[in-house]
Amino acid sequence: MGKLPKAEVNNWLQNTKRINEESKDIERQFNKVKYFSRAHLGKLVDEKIKEVKKHHQNGAFESLVIDAPPTTRVVLPTTTLVGETTTEKNMNEIWELLMGDEVMKIGVFGMGGIGKTTIITHINNKLLKETNKFEKVIEVTVSQPLDLMKLQNQIAATLKEYLPRNEDKRIRAGNLLKMLEGRKIVLILDDMWEAFKLEEVGIPEPTKDSRCKLVITTRSQDVCLSMGCKIVKVMFLSDDEALTLFIDKVEHNVFEVPTLKEIVKLVVEQCAHLPLAIVTVASCMRGEHGICEWRNALEELSKSIQSVKGMETNVQGQLQLSYDRLKSKKVQHCFLYCALYPEDFKIPKEELIVYWITKGLVNEKASMQATYDAGYSILNRLVNNCFVETTNDGRWVKMHDLIRDMALYITSMSPLFMVKVGKKLQELPREQEWKVNLEKVSLMMNDI
């Protein structure tokens, strides 16, 4: 279940059927004619034998099936929106542009962790539930580094189509264009880091005539401008919205403790009205009722903000509070290990825990099962504290890109990692990059 035959497998099976039928036809002719009349069929038989041998060799596939694409109208899981003014204003603006006929390309712009993906996922679900204006909504994550072939495959998969890997890029783009042209589609490209030409991928230029609309989310306003988008800037939460979100995620009414009320407000202020920072710090402080713990958290947050420059780095400093509060060095290393995988990579839980065990990051127990359980306990701790998130089917975990940025920032100093994933490297890094204190190296998804 959930698998489809590859296109080349289907083609091979069809050719098998044709060759079988042609062979049977030759056999029938051979049996009908006299002995001396069979000679002229010899050449035909030789050619058919050669064709059968070649066809047999072509039947050696690395895999026979691909994952079946999701059903046409899938409502995606997402978090509750908080903010009756800021967030709803962004939602309404994007919705009006989608429903109107004047703007065909929309760029949702804002810094990392501000809630762009959450907003756009709600838009996706609203489109699926509340309107028949569009035939299909396609939402894919672009990520970095930009891989146009991967993007083509993602879009084709949502249309239950397949693009052969060995085809020329222009042919692939032309085939994808045929799949998309003339259809009322909203294409949502989440987390774009650089602009590209739509025709290079095979995406039809959104116009009133094409009936296709494009929505992108990005941290870069330049990307919006380069793609020709109408910009919708996602703003920071207001003081009240930030406090409401924090109280919601901390999961207990800290305001019931009179001595905590003012300290909690100061902690929320240090989160810079950024939803991801608020959620992460709130998750870290769940179950804490002591004023000493809250004062200590406020002190640590204040130090982080004073020690770095720039808003993006500030967020890393704020998020690092949660990392510091893991306290266990082994658990911290388990978290940092996740950064060895590429951005937006679905990390298999079993594989990750095996790596942790082999690297001595999980304390050995009396049995292997007990050791695995200890590994899962660490993984659940990371999930519950928003360091990683579980995918829909529960088999993989993913790191939010801002959380991964923080991990890479930490591992650029101590412990020292070299992470060069998806860089299309054809040779190993230069000798001077292999530092004496280098602990871990990841060269995944390269061409070395």
C-alpha cells in the first residue's frame, strides 16, 4: 500500500507484452509454412532473440516502485494561530490577494521563526475547505541549497506524475509545464532562499490567462522582488499576543503565582515577540514554579542577548537558553548530532538512535531493548522541548531551520563539527579545514 510502479517499470512491462505477442505471431507463422519456406523467417527470429536479450538487460531496476503521492485535497496539520490583530491581518491580506484577480504572485516575507509557514499552512487548509476557486493546491518546501530537479519531482509527485531522472533539464521542464498548464492551481513554495526562473523548473508564469497563482515564503525581501511578487510582510507579535502565546505553550497558569507575574512578562519580552523563540522558551519552562528558576532563566536570556549582535543572531542566543537547560552533555550532543543531516531532512528515528548508541551518547543498560528505550526517551525529550518535530506518520523527526541554525552556530565553536551537506562537492574539503579538535564531519548529499 502507498506505492506506485515507476514509469520505466510500466514501460518495460508494456514492451514485454508486445514482445511476447510478436514472438507468438512468429511461432504461428513458423508452424504454418513448409520446411524449405521457413528459411526466410530465420533472420526475423534472430532479430527477435537479440531484442529479447536486450530487453531482459533493461529490466534491472534499482527499485520497482515510488511512494504514492498524497491525495488531492490534504488538510495539513498545524498549530493554533495566536494573535487577533497581527496574525489575522496577515491572513486576511493573503486571502484577499488569492481571491482577487489583480495579483498573481504573492511573497510572504519575514524573519526566521516569525510564523510564515504556520500562516501559509492555515491558508492551504482554508483553500481546501472553503473554496472551489482552484482545482488544486500544491505546497512544497524549497529549502537550501536550491535543487531545481528535486523541486520538479516534488511538484510532479503531488500531481501523481513522474519525471525520469535521466532526462534533459529542458525536457523535464517542458513535461512539467504540460502537467500544470491550463489548470487552476495555487502553488505554494515554502522557505525559499534564492530566486529562480519559473521556466527553468516548468512552472507556468502566473497570469490572468494561465489561471495559476504563486505564493512563496522567504526571509529575503530581495527574493520576493526578484520573483515579481506582491509582498506581504509578517510582523512581530504585539506584547499581548506574545504573552498569550507564551501562557498557552507553558501549559500552566504561571500568573496564579503572584511572585512570578512580573518575571514571566520580562522573560517574554526577551523573546523579542518572535513566535518560535516564545514557543521554545515556554516549552523549556514547563513545570517550573520556583521563582529562582524563573530569575535564572531571565538572567540567562539577558546575557545571551547582550553577547551577540543582529536580530537573527539574537534569536539563536535566545533559543540557546533551551539548549543550555538540557544540562546533560550527552543529551546536548544528541541534539547537536541532528544538525549533521541536511536542512528539512526527514531523519529516521531508528537510525538516529542507533547512531547515538554507537557513539556512546546513550547510557548502556542491562539489555539492548532497555538501551533503545533510553534513546527514545532522549528523543522524546527533544521533541517535547521543540528541538525536533515528529512527522505525520511518526517514523521520522525534522529540525526547524532556525533550530538547526542554532545547532550549527554552536558546533562552529565547541564541540567543533564540519557540516558540508548538499554542496555538490566533488572533492574532499581542503586539508586546512580538518582542524585538530574536529569532532564530527558530515558530507552527505555530495558528489565526492
